[in-house]
Amino acid sequence: METVKLNAGYVLCKEGDPMSQIHIITRGRVEAMLGGKAFIYEQGDVLGVCDLSLGVYSCTYTAVTDVEIVSYSYKNLSALETLFTEKAGVAYLVVCSMGRQIVNLLQYKISLKNESDRAYDYAKKLYPQYEDLCAQYAFTAKKLAGVCEVTQFSEMDIIDEWIYTYYIEIKNLNQSVHKEFFGNKPGIDLGFIRKAAEDSYNAIQVCRDYMKYLECISQVFFNDEEHDLFAVISDLHFGSIGIKGADEAVGKLMMQLTKLLGGMTGVDSNLYPARINAYMEKLKTVRASVKKSEAPASAGINRNLEDSMSVILEYSGCPEETCNRFSRCVTEFAETSDKDGVDETIYGLRKQLTAMFYDIYKNVLVKSLSDPAPPTIIKMFLNLGYVDAALAEPENADYLYSIADSLKGDPGKGIYTISEWLAAIYRGEKEPCKSELGEDYADYIRNLKTSQKLDEREVNRLMADSDGKLRFELEKVFPVTNRITCGKVSTFCPLFSSHNVMRNLDASLLTTDLITETLDDIRNIDFSAFYRPVMFEYPQLGSASGASKETFNVEVLPDVILMPNVGVRGIMWQEIEGRKRNTPSRMFVPLFLQGDRKALFIRLTSEFRWEMCKRIQGVRWNDVTDPSLTGEICDFLQFFKTNRELSSEAKEDIKNMLMRSRNNYKTVFSSYYADWITYEANSIFRLHKNVRKMMFTYCPFPTPIREKLTGSPQFTNLFSRYENKKKLRDKQLSYIMQKFEQLGKNIPQEIYDEREYIAR
């Protein structure tokens, strides 16, 4: 044992480090950081005593000043008995420090509990007050993600109230009484420390539970995306200052919020002052410039939606002539009674609006990519196609405004709003889609070179040009997919208009959760839907082993892009990106779907299966001699008239189906696939046995459904063959794994994944 001197700023140990020593401070001050809470320890304090039961340091200990410490090795609580017997003074120091530290912990736990209760109360009362003020002053309340789902702290607080009283009274004992009881009594000291160490461990866990709760609930009030209660109340305050009484009323609401946020656990202590200062500065500017007139809102349109078109056009930076012409056309279109009319006048008006819309959209999008906080109206324009409240109708416009800030995809799950998708292309995270003619961006550039419009230098530059890729997507893909997903191909206009709304917008909105749930429902029936074979090479095995190359099934979920329209259709645009088989397919769907969600995604999945099979099979995609899904379906439909297994009635059904599908085999397969997923999986048999055999061969059911169908004679032979194939494949995988083990190599994860895949 010796005294060690450490400079200010030195980190003695970090949270999570294994505990091998306890340290006694003989001079100076040390900060212990638990989450965001700092505890200061001084001379006589022992570092690590609250972690004796945990075995790792629960805090990061940093020297605040130059310090001197004495350290003792620590293995476990039992080993302390020897130390206490040999050094009674150390035992008493540990007891005293433990008493002080556990009281601090318990006090912190109480403060966190009170803070959690207060945060919950504020979450439940502030947002309704905000909604009431919006209604009072004719503004549209913005929806806040998570505010309605806020619940009280639900973890078990295992610290009883008497424990706090117990340690407080021990700490407050007269010094002489305290020393008389604990001094030179290793047994009592060790017993106290064992009990206190256990209580400290429990207190730390409960504190962390409270901190986690506060970090979650604080996101409703204040977050780095600036879609929070602070932001929506700020916007209301700025917009309503010119209304009598609004400045004071909204200011009081903001005062309640800032009182809560000041020092709240989970709130970024660096970001909060910056946003408060920005809020105060803007408030000061708005107050100085606001007009004293108290003009009412126009014809039922809420104040924050007035002059929406002017906001969009000003933001776009388009020439004044374009802006004026667009405004006139929008007004004329809004006043037209038959917006889907086919006469030359309305057709020409829609054509003008469509061309100008995409020009303006391009300018607005490019500017928004460098804007950290685009206005809500701009988000409505980019993601919802919104231009004018009168065209959308006030009720619809209110709803669009309320969701615009919270509307987000989930790129991690492959779900994008259109602005997120275009931004991903601009940042190089995604490659542009193929054009309507099947030409991708690289093909497009090469064709320009072939036609001698570009030289080699320009080709190399454009291949990596973010602006060029974005422009390609905006010009070659976005207008086409927007028109197709809307469903009104001949009368389409990209502006959000109330005449397209047939269902309640809230009920038809395709959210990330709904899309994920729908795809999961399909995958729970057709588990191999989004798998594709991918070649893996293992040169370490050597070609002689016969396993240096192997094909395994890999699941890649699709990218789903939400188009800014009210529509009835979805489109499976491309099955892979470029020529890489292990890349996601791309599906475009309307943001507001007016039809059946599950039916739509079943059809898109069937189309993906068809196109992916064609991609894998190449030129032999319809050749039955090389067995595949597309090959067998084509052969069945092509020669159904001579198929002796089909009855006359069955042949007539197939003939009618082909007529309805205009002899498109993919469309017929989609119909079979829908029956397979919707009916056959539920023991409602609608397919012919030949079709059922093909469907089960290439789109097998998972184990739970197979078990449910075990007693059905329609599946007996199919299940038997399937199980034999599984056993054979498992035997092949076992052989490959055995080769790796013999060479002393780690078995690659994809082999385990393949085994799990065939087990399904």
C-alpha cells in the first residue's frame, strides 16, 4: 500500500470496468458520474464502496483537483474481512463513506422519482393545452409522435421508504455514538457493508430505470430533430403574436415547459440553451415587426395555412413569371367543378400544372436538402403534394399540416417518404431507379456517350455526380411512379386535391408500422418470399473439397417508397438494384392508399417473386426443362387445353382468367398467389392440384402452417417430398460444416443462417 498522486482530469476508473480495488481519498476531490448526475467525493471518502455487490464500477471517477489516494485490492466481500481485521481504521472509513454515499444515492433516487412524476403530469396536460390554444386562435395543432402513448413509470421501485429513513438516521448519529457502535468491530462493520452494498446495488438499478424513463419521455418535450413540444409551442407563439391575448396565453404555456426542461434528465444540456436563445431572439423580432391589425382567418382556413402557395413559391426561388402562372393555374383548377374532365381545356390545365409542379418541386427539394429545418408547409409540399388549402379543402389541409412534421419513414427497415428517398440518392446512399424504359443511371450516361453527347471525362464526372443522379430520379422516375400509384393515368395531376379523397385520410395513411406489419403477415405465410440465392466462395476449403463455392438463400427486404398522392395502386418497380442480386427490390405505393392494404402488398410480393425468378433464370425463365416458378407456370398456362388432369370446368376457368389478364402470365400468377396466401394457408382450397403443387414447391408454407394442414390429403405428398428435400439439404450443410471444422476454421454465419432457413 502506498499513496498515489494523480493530476486533475485523470480518470481513475470508468463505468463498467471490472472492480479490482477500492480507493481512499487522502487529499483533493473526485467526481463520480452516474448517468448525467455528478457526485463529488472528498478526503476520507472511499471510491467503489457502492459497487461492492456489483463487481464493476457503476460510475466513472475523475479527479476534479490534484488528488492523492490509497488503494486496496478487492476480490469479493468475503475478502474484506481480512482487511478489516488487520486495519480497523480502514473498516471505519469504509462504513462512514458507505453511509454518506448510499444516502446521496437514495436522495437522488427520490429526486428522479419526483422528476418522473412531474414529467408525466406535464406530458398529459401541456399538449391538450396547446391544442386548446390552437383551436382558440384558429391554428392547426401539429401531431406529436409519442405524446399520446406516454405512460407513468412502470418499473418496480424496490427501495422501500424505511430504507432511506434507516440510513439517514445512521448518518445523523452523534459522531461519538457512531464511532462507539462501528469502531473496532469488524463483524458489525462487515454486516453493515454487506447490507448497504446490496441496497446500493438496488438503488443504482432503480436510478437507471428512472433515468431511462426520463430520457424517453424527455423526447416528447425536447429532441434533436426539433419535432417536439418546444417546437410546436414556439411555432404557435410566433404565428399568434398579432392576435389579442395570444402572446400572453402562449407565453405562459411556454413558461411552464421551460420550467420543466431546465435541468431535466435526458435533455441535451448544450442544445437546450441554444434553442432557448434562438426562440427568444425570434420572438423579439416577431414582436417588433408584427402588424397590429387583427384580420380574421380566411374562409375557414386556419392561420398557419394561409398563403401556403406563396410560402412554397417563395421558398422555391423560381422566376416570378413561373410563380404567377402557377398561382393562376392552381386557382383556376380549384374553381373547376370537374377536375377529372376530359375536355381540351381541363386537360391542358392539368398538363400545365403537372409540368410546373415538377419544376417547382425540383427547386424546393434541392433547397430543402441543405436546410436543417424546412418549414412545415414545405414538408407538406414535398411529402404530400400539398399546394393550397382551398384545393385540398380546409379539413384535409388541417390534417396534412398536423402530420407533416411527424411523417417519417424508417430507412433502416427500407421504408422511405419520397423526400427521404430522394435525399438518400443525393447523399449516395441509394442508386437511382431504372427509368420507365428499363434504363438505369449508368446506362443513361453510357448512352449519352455512345450518341457522342459526352466525352470520357464528362462520363467519369457524371457517374459520381450527386446532382446528376438526383435529376435523373426526379425527371425519369418520380413523375411516372407518382402517376401510376395515383391510379388516374389519363387524368392525373400531382397536386393534392380533395376530389381524389374517397376515404378518411387518417384511415388510409400508410405508416411505417402498418407496412412492416403487412409485410410480416405475408412473410409469416410465405417465409421465403424475399429470399434469393447468393453465391459464396470459400477458397480456404480448396476446389478439391467440392465446397469452395456454395449458393445460400439470403433474405433482402424491399425498399418501399411512399409517393405523395392519394392513390389506389402500387407498383413493383424493379427486383434488384443494378445487377446485384443481394440488393433490395423497389416498390412504390401511395402515401394515402384508397384500397385494401394487404391485397396490394400480396400483389407486389407476387410480382417480385415473378421478376426475381426471371432475373435468376435469365433467358430460360419460361423453359420448363430448367424447372423454376416462371417456367412451370408458363408451361401450365400455355398447354392447359391438352392437360388431361384438368376438367372441362377447370379449363374454362383458366381460359376466362387468361382473357381477363389479357394473356399476361404474371397477372395470372398474382391471382394464384393471392389465393395461396389468403385461402389455401387457411385450409380453404381454391387452387387446382397442379397449381397447388407448383405453389408449394416454390412458395412453401412455414412449419406452423404445415402442421395445421397435416391432415389435409391435398398436401400429404407435397409435405413428404418437402421433408425429403430438407433432409438432403441439411446433410449437404453438415458436410460443409464438417470441412470447416476439420481445417480448424470458423464456420461462416451464412451457413448457420441457411440451416435456420431450411428448418422453417
